[in-house]
Amino acid sequence: MASEWRSTTIGDLCDAGIVRLQTGPFGSQLHAQDYTEVGVPVVPTEAIRDRQIDHSVLPRISVAKAEELARHRLRPGDILFARRGVQATGHIGYVREAESGFICGTGAILLRVNEDSRDINSHFLSHILANPVSVEWFKFHAIGATMPNLNESIIRFFPLLIPPLDEQIAVANILGALDDKIELNRQTNETLEAIARLLFKSWFVDFDPVRAKAEGRDPGLATPIADLFPDAFDNTQLGEMPKGWEVGQISELADLRREQVNPLAWPEESFSHYSIPAFDEGQRPKAERGEEIKSLKSVVFSGSVLLSKLNPEIDRTWLVDVQPAERAICSTEFLVLSPKKLFGREYIYCLLRSQIFRQTLESFVTGTSKSHQRAQAPAILGIEVVLPPPLLVEAFAKIVGPMFDRSLASRRESRTLASLRDTLLPKLISGELRVKDGEKFVTV
């Protein structure tokens, strides 16, 4: 019954000893020199988004330093608030078993539910706090225009409506089933992509088959593919390169599409918006009406690859999946690259994500503001790269193409699941939709 739900605030729950808030370590407790290559992970602001903890951006500290900060160790069920930054403020991360023992970073605030609580389920609470309406509430109440900040006092004022514990658990289970499937898809895609990138590195960066043939070893490939690799090297301006291969530029591999559109001209039409925040929140473009989009956008075409020129130290390379009836647009911070006939999307995508390309891209950065540095389009298109024979690129695409097809299909499924979750979320956590009715929508 909705009448069994009660209104409260985070502050009321703190005062009752049901939850507690704790800001991450002060800057004086954690210095730049404390970070190491290996050790205990620390969760910074940029790792907190969409109820997740992004493991790819976690710095580390020594075990000894982690012991000094033992009171900031994380437990499964903890909730982390990103407390500063325009893009991050207000987002939360839910700590799972995989993050047990990590350290809360200086840019986060920890919320922990009392282990013995019969009032609040932390999984349920995390969904309330991850609701887009909640995120906007925190952003609106954050202090500072150019660099918004949350603090414990602001979080304490957050209002919420909570049902009895058994219903909280049931709601969390419904939403968790959707999240689990989305996360499984993400992990599968990550594995498939890693395999493709490893093969790209072996063939087109480390030249392993060429080295094997030059040394008289079996390259370990089927004969038709092995025959496509030479058995010697040439010296070029890019260094050692397989004999007969050429040096070219990015502009020879892909065309830069410059078409732009003003969505405000179609206020009621729906657009798939490939934005920087959408990339950071799981690479799921956001469906928005034209009237909600206030600036010119670039048109996104099927089969294209998006490359962010903003803050190149962050790898935002996006293999898009535009459906025939979909009107897709992207932030003008992205370059829209359409692979040329001889170089497919798989090769271009792996090249743009390769370490050697990323290092070169970062060297072309302009701008003094660390948070808004850019690489300019002409410089990017002029980056020199190795051009392997088209037949070898085709062989690569035949091997990894099915991996990318499966990955894109999983992303489409995740977009559908996320849309369902976001539709159910406000109805379930407000009591508008009963649990037994919500269960009918979840078939994962």
C-alpha cells in the first residue's frame, strides 16, 4: 500500500543512526607522491557515474598508505557521491564486491547504511539516488557555478519516500535484474573489444607475423593470411615498418563528415544524441526532442566512428550504431569519421584506440585550461600512420567484424534495457507502480 510509504530525508536517517555520511580524505592526507603503479585502488570523482565504479580510471596507493586511510575503506553496499566538477557532481556509484577494500577518494562522499538496519536497503537507496531527477536535485543544490561542489550538509537535506523493507528489496531486485544484464553486456563487449584490439596490436603495431617470418618461425596463422605478411622490414620516418607497407595520414583512411543540423528547427522530433556525458555514462546516446537541444550538432552517419577532440588524454572513441529510421546527432566536440572503402570501421576504430595513436593525439593538444584542452581537426587528420595492404585489412575485418557486430547488438539490447529501467525506476520508487506489476516488465 502506498500509504505505508513514509517521507524522510538523508539527514533524518543520519540522526536516527540508520545511515552515516563521511567525506573522503583531505588533500593533506593524500598527496600526488602517494600514488603508485600497483597497490590499493582509490576511487576518484571521475570514476563515479551511473551507479558504477569505473575501474579503468582508478589510481592506486601503497598498502601502507591504505592502512593510514583505513577509515575510508569501502564495503559492499556503500554509496559514493561524486562531490565536485560540472559533469560529475551529483552522480553516485554503488560499491559491489569487486570494489571491497578500495579507498574513498578525496573527491567523493561516502554514505553507508547500518549493517543491522531494518529501515533501509542500500541497494534500493542507490536506485533512488541514481534516479536522473535525484541527480538533477543534487546538481541544482551544489555550491558554485564554474566548479559545483556537494557537501554533507546538502546531502542531508535530500528528501525521499521509502516503503517497508520487504518492498524495498523487491524493487531493488527488479531494477537489479536489469542492471545485471546491462553489466553483463558491458563485460562481454569489453572482452570482445579487447580481443580485437590485441589482434590489431599484434598485426599492425608490433608486426608479430612479420618478425616471425623474418626469423624463420611459423607465424601461427592460416597460410592464406600468413602469405599476406612480408618477411622483412624497411626503415621509414615512423621507424621500422614491414617491407612494402606505406606511410599515410588519417585523412587517407577516413573522411571527416562536417554536416551540421540545428535540432531546434524540429522541436517535436526525437534525436539520438551522442554527447560527451552520454559516452561517459555507458556509451548510450540519449533520446532528446529537438526543443531540448540548444546548439548546433553534427550529423552522425551509419558506420561512422566518433573521435573526441576534447581532453584527448581521455579516450572517447565511439563506434556508433545508427539504425535506418534513427536521427542521430553528436556534440561538435566529436569528429565524425566515415571509413574509406579500403579501410573498414573495425580497422579505423582499433587504430584510433591504439596506444601509439593516443600518444600522438595528446601531443597535438592546444589550450591552457587543463579541463578544456583540445586537439584540432586538421592536426588529427594529418597524423601519420602505417598503411597496410588492403587485403590484410580485409582479412582483419573478417576475423573481428563478427565480434563488433555482436558488441553492437549487445549495446542495442542494453539501450532498450536501460530505457525500461529508467521508465520503471520513478514509478517503482514512488509507489505509483506496484512490485507485482513491475515484475511483468522484467524478462531478462
